[in-house]
Amino acid sequence: MAAPRTPPLPPLPGAPAPTPRLMSLDALRGFDMCWILGLDAILSRGSAHLATASWVPESVKENLLKPVIEQLDHVEWEGLVFYDVIFPLFLFLSGVSMAISVSRRQKQFGTWSAARHLVVRAILICLIGIIYSGGLRGVTWGKTDLESGINSIRFLGVLQRIGIASAAAGLLSLWLGTRGLVAALVTILLGYWALLTYYPVPEFGPGNFEAGKNLANYVDTLFLPGRKYPEKSTFDPEGILSTLPAIGTALLGLLTGKWLFGTATPGKKVALLIGVGALLAGIAYAWHANPAGWEKFPTFPIVKKIWTSSFVLAAGGLSMIALGLFYAVIDVAGFRKWAVPFVWVGANPIALYIASGMGAFRSVAARLVGTCPSPWTWVAPLVAFLLMLATARFLYRRGIHIRI
């Protein structure tokens, strides 16, 4: 005779009701990370291989392969291509997730506990980012040369920006409601535009947005210690002042998460995500290019390397559209199987990013296939990517989620 089933335990007093997990959010996060973890190299090198093949028609090379290659490398300065959206999309999705995670922690453990968790998490991510960027690799050990030690450290980088910006957005959400967060977002974007437009930079004056001549780069030159990226640069694409609008990207994601996890019907959620995303991207383009040709219209070019406010709106709008499409296809229409590999990656994005950056997958791939000559340079990235995917599947299938 079967034993009677034990009834489920009641929820703890004050514990928030569990929120259904959206597969689309994990899938889009994994899709985004896949480009960082090797998909870009496979596609760009593979396209370059085909572009040199004699059997490929010239029309295909010009109309298909060339645009693909151009979309898989950052623009030099102004403008926006597909690859420029990868980083802000991840930061945006971090904000979306915080709409639930921060609120849940605040309800369970209190506001100050939630705030402490955000700050500690940011510090930990920043430390990991410093190690990821090389740590103290330039120090001459055995010599008491403080300056050489400091100059070898890249204090700000991709992980540091994620940690700082997401923590700042999360902290604001602890004390501000939706209207307050919208006001904070608008203040940040307009304030950053005003600073770069009206504050004069020595030798170049106000309103100069060119590389090395703008206020964000000038602040880095004066106040950002250590090593910059690229090497020998006096400013950094993840610099001090440009971290401010990056908080805006996380805030935009957080506001999107509040809507996505709200009580509206799935159809309304999809429509608003895609509609508002398109509107924000349109505003960003108008701010960037002034297509109407208005004489006194205040332009602000889309520049990822100083994270301009127009870049926040453009990348944020495209991120909202992508999330709307993934949500519509996966969670609303129920077409899920194709997205499973992306979910594996989306379950452990930071851990896989660190492992890849440390060369874990590339080293094993090099052992397996060696150095592939041109035009077969895409083979090694493909093997490394498959190793990463196998690792992601292994962790996911065993319920291992490495979170920070």
C-alpha cells in the first residue's frame, strides 16, 4: 500500500509568491552570450572564407557576405551595427531580471539587506573583472614599485560596468517606484547629454563628441588610473563618466521587467515591448542624425565607446524588440525546442564568460585541431564553441547554476 502523500509546506510568512520563470529571458540571455563566446568568430571567419571562394557568386559576396562581416565588428566610432548591441543587451537583461530578484529579496529580508547584497555583489564582480582583465600581470615582483603595480591594473572593464550599473539600478529600485525610476532614467540621459554638450573640454571646447576630444575621454585621462583599453590609450570605452548612462541601460531593463512580469495580457506585453522598443530606437536615430534638418535641433551621436544617451535608447530599443520577439515565440506561442541550447548558456552566463576569457575552451580546441591555416581559421572557434556548449549543457542538466 502506497504511503500517503505529504501535503506541501505553506509558504513562509512574508515570503513573496513565486514568479513563473520565463524561458524567453534565459534563451535571449544565452543567445546574446553565444555571440560573445565564439559565434561571432565562427560566422565572421566563415563568411570571410566564403568571400574568397571562387565558386561563390559575386552577387552573394557583395549582397550577403560583406554585410554579414560588417555587422560582426564594432563600428570605429559613430553609428551602430549588430555587434554593438551585444554588450548593452546583456546589461539590459540584467535589469529585467532584477525587477523580480531585487523586489523578492527586499520583501523577504528587508530593504537594507537587499541593498547590502547589491553592493557586495558589485564589489565581487568588479574584483573578478580586474582579475579577468589581467590583474597584476605587469607587476615586477620583488620590487617595491607601487606605480608599476597600479598601472598594470585595468580598473574598469566589461564585468565592472555590469556590476556597477546593475547595482546602481537595483539600489534605485529599492527606494523609487516606477515613476521615480522613469524620472531617474530621463535625468541620467539628459544630464549626460548636457554634460558632454555644454561643459568645455580644454583645447576642444564644449559639444565635441570626437574620440579623445569629448568630456568622457577627458575625465578618464585625468582621473582613471591604471591600464586602459586598448593598450597605450589614455581613455577607456568602459570609463568613469560613461558608466553613468550605462546605469540608464540597466534602469531601462528594470522598467521593462516590471512591465513584463506584470498583470497585462501576453498580447499587450508583446505589443508594448515591440512598439516602445521601435519608438525608442526612432528617437535615438533622430537624436543622432537630425533627419529633418532642423537648425537648432540638439543632436547627440550614437557612440558605444562613450555610451551616449542616444546609444542607450538605440540599444535599449532594439533589446526590447528582441525580448518581445523571443517572448512571443517561446512563452506565448510555445515554440521552445529550438531555444534549448541558448537556455543552457543563459543559465550560467558569467561563469562561461570567465572560463572563455581565461582561454579554457580555446586551449582545449587548440589541442584538438591545432593551428588551422587560412581559410580554415573558423574551425578552431567552432570546436571551442561546441566545447562551451557541451559544458553549458552539463551544468544545466545537473542543476548547477553558478551565480554571483
